[in-house]
Amino acid sequence: MLRYCFLSGAIALSSSLVIAQVAIANPVDQLLETRACPECELSNANLVEAKLNGANLSLAQMRAANLRKANLIGANLIGAYLKDASFQDANLRWANFTNADLENVDFRGADLRGAKFNAALLKDVNSQKSIFCRTIMSDGKLNNRDCRLAGD
């Protein structure tokens, strides 16, 4: 009787693990469920209005990802490849883009207060109507352009 209970428990446990692995095998689903997807392949991902505050996306491949109106407060995007991505109207307060590739990224209307862009590639970036306050730029200089407007 004891062997039977142990064996059936082991089968149930291994089935649960397989189901759990299948359930989050898709990196977008993994990110949305756990807010952690370092080194994931997320190119062309549709993450519009995603709630990703505090997410770990370090070294993620996110070319042309759509993060319009996403919440990425305090997110770790260190070394991420974000060429052609859209962060239009996104909340990026305190996000860390250190060493990220941000070529041709759309930051229009994004809240970049406290964001860090140390040593990031900022080439052909559209930052119209973005909010900069205590924002560390790629050259290490502080951008406080909108501190008075933002009430900070």
C-alpha cells in the first residue's frame, strides 16, 4: 500500500512538472507570468500595456518588440538588444538600460525619470515628448530637462 501511494505521488509530481514546463515554454508567457526572462528571444513580441515592473530582461533579444504603454518601472534591461523596439508612452521610471542596444528605438511620450542609459547605444532614437529627470544618459551625464515639469 505504501509503495502504491509513493509511486502514484511520483507520477503525479512528474506530470505536474511536465505540464508546468509546457505552460511557460513560450518566452512571452514566461515573462508575463514570472517577470523574468533574461537572455530570452523576444524579438517582435507584442507586449503592449504589459505589467512588467521590476522585470529581469537582461541580455534579452527584443528586436522590434512592441512595449507601447507597458509598465517597466525598475526593469533590468542591462545589455538587452532592443533595436527597432517601441516604448511609446511606456512607464520606464528607474529602468536600467546600461549597455543596451537602443538603435532606432521609439521612446515618444515615455516616462524616463531615473532611467539609466550608461554606455548604451542611443542611435536614431525618437524621444519626443519623453520625460527626462534624474535620467543618466549614455555618456554618464544627468539629464534633468523635465524635472520642474514632472514635479520632481
